[in-house]
Amino acid sequence: MDRRERAERILDVAADLLLRWGYQKVTVDDVAERAGVGKGTVYLHWKSRQDLFHSVFRRELAAASDELVAAVRADPRTVLLHELTRVNFESVNRRPLLRALTRADPNVLGKLARERAESRHDEALAGYFRLLTEHGLVRDDLPFDDLRYAWHATLEGFFLSPPHPGAADLLAATVRGAFEPAGEPDPALLAELAPRAAELLTEIGNEHRTFYDGGNP
């Protein structure tokens, strides 16, 4: 097993234990034992227990970002805010750790929940929003930062609400009605913007990947 395979194995085990026991109860010893490595080997990849679990979440975020990129490349309509929001919502809800992250679930996250709360309104999608703004694909009567804040608040409201049948479709309809101009966008414009949006979303995934790959020299 090479270093990367070993690191991925450790992350797999850490993710499983985190979901089963929660951050407060999982130790590096627990992870090492179930991964079949020594405790010192875990610290070869991550300087601390906290760094290890941050990497667990970064890996999940990178994978979710990759799904957005794949969706945009498969269908240029996914560039639209309501469509990308739908894909993101569905992707997160398929991932138990990301569901816990969006809800700042203290049973899973422990003190990590407080750390995530401080950066909940992430700046990572600013380039994507600027792209939509420049091409008239979102409303233009709100300041840029207000628009992004309102979108984040809407998305978080759905994440924090109890499960509901068709929630992803309802979220998409809400975003379309609240944040996009009336009428259908030009398919040629969407086809033109799709590669640029995919590039921006790839940068987001790579940022997360760089963080958790930092433990894989």
C-alpha cells in the first residue's frame, strides 16, 4: 500500500467512526487500530487529530464539488443558479457527513461545529456569481453581496429544515423565482458559459483537495 492509498484508508476509517461515534469519542488510536496502522503513521499524514478530521470533511467537499463540475459539463443548463443549487442540495444530502456539516450537528462534529459556523457563508462561489451577474442570469436590482447572502440564507434554510418530499425541486423553484430574471436564457449563452463555470467550480474542488492532500506527501 503506497502513501496515498494508506492515507485514503485512514480517511475512510475516520469518516466511518465519525458518523458512528461522533468527533468527541473518536481517538487517533481508534482510527489507527481500525485502519491497520500505527498511531505514529497517522501523524505522518496529519499533525493533529483535528487536522485529520478537517481532511475528512475537505475530501467530502471536494467530491461534492466534482459532482457539480460533472453536472455542468453534462448539461449547460446546470450553469443556471437554480439548477446548480438543486444539484448541490442533492449532492450534499447524499453525503451524511456533509449533511451533518450543513446542520452543524454537535453529535457528529463536536467542537468542529463551532469552527464551521464561523465560516458558513463561504466566499468560494463569488466567481461563479460574478459570471452569472455579468451575463444577466441573476437579478440586477440587488447589490452583489446582498444577492449572494440571500442565496446562501435560502440554501441554508432548506438544509436546516426537516426532510420534505421534493425538497430539491422546491428549492430550485424558490431560487428561480427569487433570484433569476423571467424568461428562458439563450441556450447558446449557457453553452458558452458552461466551460467557464466548470473551471471555477473545479478551482473550488481543488482548494479542498489541496488541503486534504496536504497530508499525503
